[in-house]
Amino acid sequence: MAVPKKKTSKGKRNQRHAVWKAKAATAAQRAMSIGKSVLSGRAQGFVYPVADADDSED
């Protein structure tokens, strides 16, 4: 089992935690931006399903 050789300092631990939190904030901001573009109809960078009124499959 892997064991660290020395104790990690509080500063390094806090820095790693801050980077992790910043990644989450960036992902949330990107998701919000994509959601807004989909709702406004200006989305161009990805494919998403559009609900069509094609109920004539019977």
C-alpha cells in the first residue's frame, strides 16, 4: 500500500483544495453558459436533442 514519505504541509494541502474547488466553479460556470445558450437558441458547439412534434409513427 502506498504511504507518503513525509507529512504534507498545511499550505500545500490548502492549495490543492483551492485548485479542486476552482475546477468545480469553472465547470459550473461552463455548464450554466451552455444551458443559457441552449435556451436562447444560439448553441452551435454541440448537438442536443430537439423535441419535434412527430407523433405520426403509428
